Amino acid sequence: MSTAAPARAVTGVDRPGAAAPRRGRGRLHGLQWVGLAYVAPAVAVFAVFVLYPLYRTFYTSLYDYDGLTAATWVGLENYREVLTAPELREALLHSLVFLVFYAALPVVIGLALAGLMSRIRVYGLTVFRALLFVPQILSSVVVAVSWRWIYDVQGPLNDLLRAVGLDQLTRGWLGDFSTALPAVGVIGTWVEYGLCMVLFLAGIATIDREQYEAARLDGAGPIREFVSITLPALRPQVSVALVLTITFALRNFDLVWNTTRGGPGTSTTVPSVFVYQDAFQNREVGLASALAIVLTVVILVVVGLVLAALRERGTGARAARGGARA
């Protein structure tokens, strides 16, 4: 007579694959530590050179401090002075004007150039692209000095106007209250459009050529192709370009300082000019720190709003395309 084998309790070890999750979790845990080890140097550099200075700036903004003698606690008084100063409101309005010249126009010009270059095949186009990108890699001091010469009363711009019979338009462009701000803005446009163009050309290179072929078969022209295919596909590159150019516009200091020093009068002053003047000329380091913190918050808010708007538009466009396919 056969005897039945005694029943054995089924434990977690006996269940098929029961031990595998623990080994998998162990491997995953190890991979997480490896990943953290790879990013740790970058995080450390970011903490030392960005987060800690930002903390020190905020800490200093709570004191009345001249950079030499002992600091005196004033709390939020520096922020109250910054937010109620009429000259700061004027400087912020100038920065908003610079958003047009430093961000909007470079993006539009970059899109136009990238769209043209993606369709034109001519000898030496690579050299032409490199030349258009040159302003982005030049020193800001070199750019400022060069444009001061161009805008001079006896500079090339006025010489050109005289040559075509427009003598009445000649002036000292950087010394005129009505033209100084847009003149500095044009310099920013010239500097930034090359970066936008390169970003958009890289994005266009990733678009499937079959989409253009299908659009041509449907009778779409160049403008229709650009609006329906190229522009939606470049949304990530447009986001990056806007973040970079908006940040440059709002924190702009070197171009303004090396061309006009914020003048004539206060016609080209921007918040970063006041930060420099308060910190190094007026010896009001606490006030300058408060203004720097306010400027940082403004930049983060503006960039965040732009990214949120682009993300919402991208989500709506994807939903519309999905509904059309359905």
C-alpha cells in the first residue's frame, strides 16, 4: 500500500519566483545608488555654486550691510524699499521691452532662417550657418564696443543714412532718449537669433521626411508645411529657446552697461544695473541682495508661465490630432 507524502507547507521561498522580486529589488536598489553616484558631482557643483550663493544672497538681503562693517538686521525692510521704488518699476518696464528684442524677435527670426535653410540646398550653406551663429560666441564687451561704433554720430549707420539721402534721421542713437532703448534691444536681437536658429535646425533634422512628402502629395505649399508640420514639431526647441532668451533679457547687464551705463538719464536702466550700482557704488549690499532675489523670482515666474502656456498648447494640439485620427 502506498503511503501519501506528507503535506509540506508552502512558504514564500517555495513559491515560484518568490525570491526573484527580492533579488530584483536589490538590483534596482543598487542601480539607484549607481545613478545617484553619477549625478552626485553635478549636484555638488550646483549646490556649491548656485544654491549656497542664493541662500547667502537671501540671508544678506535681510540686513543693512555695506560689505565692510557689521551688518544690522532689518528684516524685510530692504524688500519694502525695493518694491516701492519708482525707478525699479521703470527698470522692469525696460526689461519687458527687452523681452521683445531679446526673446520674441530672435525666436521669430530663428524660425524663419531655419525654415529657409532646411529647404535650400546651396554650396557653402554650412559656412553661412556658422557665420550667423558667430554673434552668440563673441564676448559681450566686444559686441558692445562694436555696436557703440556703429551707432556713433560718425559711425557706419549714420553714414549709410546720409548716403541714401536720409540725413534727417541721423543721430547719436545711444545718446538719444527716444532711441537708446530700442538701439540696445537690436543688439540683443543680433546676439540671440543665432542660438535660436541652431536649436531649430537641430529640431528640423529630427522630423520624418515622409511627413513633408505626404503633405506635398496633398497639395500643401512651403508655408503650409511649415505651419502644420515644422512648427508643431519644434515646440520643445521653442521652449528651450524661450527659456534661454527670456532669462538673458531679464538678467541683462553687460550689454547695457558697456553701451549706455543705463543712460541717457535712466532710459535704458534695468534691474541688474541697480544691483551693480547698489552693491559696488553705493555700498548697499543688503539692498542689492534684495533686488537680486526679487529679480530671480520675476525670472522664474515669467519662465514658468511661458513653459506652462507652451505645455498646455502642446497638450491641446495632441488631443486635437488624436480626435481627428479617431
